[in-house]
Amino acid sequence: MKAYKKYLWCVLVLWQSTALSVEFDSSITATSQWAIDTNKVDSQSLSLRIVPEMNIDFENDWQLKSKVRLRAEVIDGMQINDLDRDGFSDYSKPVQLNDGVEFELRELYLQGGIGNTFLTLGKQQIVWGKADGLKVLDIVNPQSFREFILDDFDSSRIPLWTMNIERTVADWDLQFLWIPDQSYHALPKQDATYAFTSPELVPTAPEGMGVNIEHAKRPNNIILDSDVGLRAATFWKGWDITFNYLYQYNNLAVLRQNLSMESGKPAVTITPEYERTHVIGGTFSNAFSDWVVRGEVGYFTDHYFIRKNSLQKQGVVKSPELHYVLGLDWNAPWDILVSGQLIQSWVINDADKTTRDKLDTTLTGLVRRNFMYDTLVAEVLLIANTNNGDGIIRPKISYEWQDNFKTWVGADVFYGDKEGVFGQFDRNDRVVIGVELSF
Amino acid sequence: MKTRQKMKVLMMILLPVIVSNVISAELPSGDSIAKNINARNEGIAVSRNLTMQMTDRHGKERVRETRVFRKYFGDEKRTAIFYLKPKNIKDTGFLTYDYADKETDDDQWLYLPAMRKVRRISASDRGDYFLGTDLSYEDIKLETRVSLKDYTRKTIGEDVVDGVHCYVVEETPINNDIAEELGHSRRESCVDDTIWMTRRSKFWDLQNKPLKTTHFKNISEVQGIWTVHTINVENHKTGHHTVFTFSDVNYNDGVKDNVFTQNALKRGL
């Protein structure tokens, strides 16, 4: 309830400040989606989201923007408390109003310029990178994996309290980020619909041993444990180029394993712990006739992977990781967009000791066409991991009946080895039907 | 046949040819008209509100409210469009750099708020319809100017549109590739010869069937610059039409350079 009072206070301040404003703008978006599990022929989830937004424009070109989200799961299946909340800081944790309803402050920031410097201060999302569907440099904000990667990134990204300063110097746009908010990825609980089971993501207990999972050891110094980011962007001879640097705690906790005794029997105790990494990277894009080429690369100095032998070195392997994306978009005839991406990740050291391959390759393909003056959109997205032979196929058709009324129908079809990152959800195939209304 | 009769027949044959040559000699060439259009003062920079009212053949109506900025940086023209309403498209932004060099493709970016990313888009999309309207990306970029490099032109007559005399210029894309990029095989424009502004354009599709008609209306001077306030576009193939209405047009106050950046697209207005 403490956090709830904080939100209430924020909203009151917001309303109070409207008295000083020159322009006030508000809207509400209500979204409902029903997911039907095609294997069980039963509801996987029926969710309702209500997102009010309020923006205030002040006389001096400064703006205060705010967005909250009320989310409800209204039938059996996926539930609000499916998510482990250890990843959230106290300042960003959604408030669970009851078993089926949660309330979350999604945005609250002040934005404006002082001379040539532009400030965005408050809870916000920072999006880096050029990749679609998967992430390499889009890691400034952590993500909720409540629905794995099926939810829109805008909705699953966890906004952070951030000081975002941007300044243009000659031909360069410079960005400095200071993020004191220690929130990390939010993962599903062990018994949740989209709980991770792939050995690449979670350790497997030796046969016959029990498992204890402790609460995560979290960084707690608001200054010393804050994240810092820098980005320099320029437009050079037709190329959009950025150089990125981030000093952050990995959004995914390191799962350290230790042997212990439980009622006289050996057990594995898993202690999630957050560790620092430097991230050095960059992005590029350019257009050539019908083609757009884009890419991004990130080098992570300290990533932790799950060790094959969980009893050695606390069951982890520490190694740098090189992760990159090369994407090609083709504007094909009949207004069809065809897009493909090659995404590869290299474990630099001791890859043979980890539960994954040294080189992991994922391919994505997207075909999209807009019809009827952009009111009808049909698309199919394929994400395929070539190492495990698993992936997901996501066809979707959406139609805008009115500007404020949209419906869609789609499917999320997983396939492949259950030890793969996608194949682990092979039994979660679903058809979705959704409706969105805004005012 | 007597000599006098022969002369009469000859005159009947030659007279139309002679008259038509005399008329065409009096008409300015298509290229000179195009140059006059592009020489018209547009101001260095302009800001204005643009409302797009789109109606399909069943009468379903959608309305977008935007703020549009345009500025010349030497010979390079930059245009930025920020969507303000309705909610489903609010904060979408479009930015284009149009280079004077014929060999250099334009650079274009689109910001989609759902992705929170500025996406590079191919300039070869220029014949596609711009975000659900009946104007193409190319039309949006050029506004009231014309592309000198994409068409061959000839003046084929005179007409009157909205009570104003104009020359009728036939424009044909220079080759099939350009025609496919632009999405039409022919255009016929009525150009007001007093202010060198197009009053009406008719387009034919790649099969040479009527495609759309663009009608430029409510043309008046704003701060000494001739300005279109309404563009009515009717698509003959789909029955869809779009009315573009410009208001709050301002050439005098200038536009900051940083409006035409990817950062500005992301931040919105």
C-alpha cells in the first residue's frame, strides 16, 4: 500500500500542476485480448488493460507526461501474480490491488529544453537499437517476460526512473543517461504459463536433488549501483550511425548454485544475483533504392552463462559476449514489406562449458502488407533459432473499424525442441483475439 | 479539278496544321512552366497546421490533425510532419530530406510511437499512399512544386479552373521504372499562369486508366507568398477521397533547425 500512496501522490501533484498549465491533453485506451490455448482448447488468458494518459504543456515549451496502467486478468489461466516481482525496485514495482488486478505507473516525466540541451526527467522508456522482434542494444530498460516475448515491447518494457540529457554538438546528437532505478527483468514464476524451463535460461537440478531458490541479492545503493549510458548519433553521407555505451547491471540475474542439505538430503540452493557489465556497441542504417539495410552490435564484457556441470564454480561461466543483428528490409511490389534479420551471439570464453553453443544463430522473417488505406494490416513474423531448430510463427490480421476502434486476430505457434528458448513453449500455442478502444 | 478548287482543298488541309502550330508556338513549353512553378517564392521556412479528412466510398470518415514544418537548407528541402490527433496515430512523425542533386535519393524517416523507434524508410516508396491518405509520399514531399527530373512535359492546351486561366501540361514519367515508382503513367496539370501554381492535376494509372484528381483550392497570399489552403484529392479507382486543409500558416517566424532531426521526431511536439 506504501507504493500505492506514492502513485496517488504523483497523480495529485499532476492534477495540481494543471493549474499552472497552458494546455492539457488526456486520453484513455482500453485493450482486451483473449488467448485460447490450442493444445488444451481452453482459455490461456483474458486480459483487460486500461491506460489513461495525461499531458500538460507549459508556457515555456516544457511538458509533463504521465501514463498509468490498470491491468486485470479476468478468468482462470494466466494471472497477475504469475510474475516474480523480485526484479522490480520499490520505486517501479506495480501495485497488486488484488489477485486479478494490478496498477502501474508507466510514465511520469518532465521534458523540455534549456538552450541547446534537452532534458527528460522521470520514469520513462529509452529505446536503443535497430532490431525488430528481438533485442541486442534495446537493453536500457528491463522487460517483463510474463508472456515471454509475445507482448508488445512497448507494453512489456519496464520503464525506469531516469535522467536523460540530450545535446547537439556540431553534427552529433549526444545522450547521457543516469538511471538510479534498480529494476531488472521480471520473470514468470516456476508454475506460470510462460515459466522458463530451457537449460539455456535456467539451471537443471541434478537428478534426485531438491532445489531451493532464494530471494535475489539486489544492488541497493542508489548512487553507486546506478546505471550510466552514453550515446552519440550522427547522420553521415546517408548513414544513420550511433555509438553506444552502457554501464549497467545485467537485467538477468546470475543464478549461482550451491550444494546444501535439506532434511538430511542434498539439495541445490540457487541464489539469483545481479552483476555489472560494460556494453559497448553501435547501430547503422541506410536506404538504397527499394532496400533498407540496418544493423546493431553489442559487446558485453561480463555475461554469465549456465554451466553444464552445475556443481562446479557455482554453476556459472563468466564470459564476454558479442551479439549483433544484420537486417534487410525490402519494399517489394504491391506495397509489401519483406524484412529479414540475422541475429548472432558469440560466447567468447569457455563456451564448451556452457549449456548453449558458442555461436547461437537466430533468423527472423517478416512479411507485411497494408490494405484499404492502412486500415487493414496483414503480417506474418517468423523467428527461427538454427541451433536448436526451434522458433515461433506469428500471423496476425488487424483492422481499424474507426480511428478509435481496432480489432485483431492472430496466432502464436511455437515449434521445436523443448530445450530451446522457443521450443520450451511448444505446448503454449495459442490463437488471440483482441479489441482496442481509445478516447 | 480547277486550280482554284485545288487551292481550296489544300488550304482546308493545311489550315488546321498552320493554326495549331501558331497556337502551340504561343503556348509556353512544359519545361518552362515547370521551371516557373519551382521558381515561385515558397519562403525559406514555413509552419502550419494540416488537417487530413479521409473518407472512403462507404462514407466512413477519419480525421488526422498534424503540425507541418518545411525549411530550405540551401538547395536542400527538409519537411517534418508531426501527428497530434487522433490517439491511435498521435506522436507519429515523418521526416524527409529532399536533395537538389538529381542522382541522390531522398532520405526519409518515420517514427512510430508503438515501436518508439525512428525507422529509415526507402525513398522508392514515394508512389505509395502517405499514411492512409490519397496523396503519395512524393506528393507530400513536393507540396506545390514539381519534379523536373522524373517527367517529360508538353503543353497541350489551355483551360479554366475555378474561374482562373491555366495552361494544361501533360507530364509523362521518363521511363517505366519511374512510372512504377510514382504509381502513375501520366499526369495532366492545369497551371495558373499568373501565379505559376497548379490548380488541378489528373493522374492516370499504369494501365492508363483514370487514377485520381487533385484540386488545389482556396489559394491566397499569406505574408506575401501564394499559399494553398485546401487540397481535395479524389481517387477514381477506390472512391476514397482526402481533403487537406492548411491553417495557421506562418512564413515569418522561421523554424528551428533542430525540428528536422530524428530526435525531434522521437520527442514530438
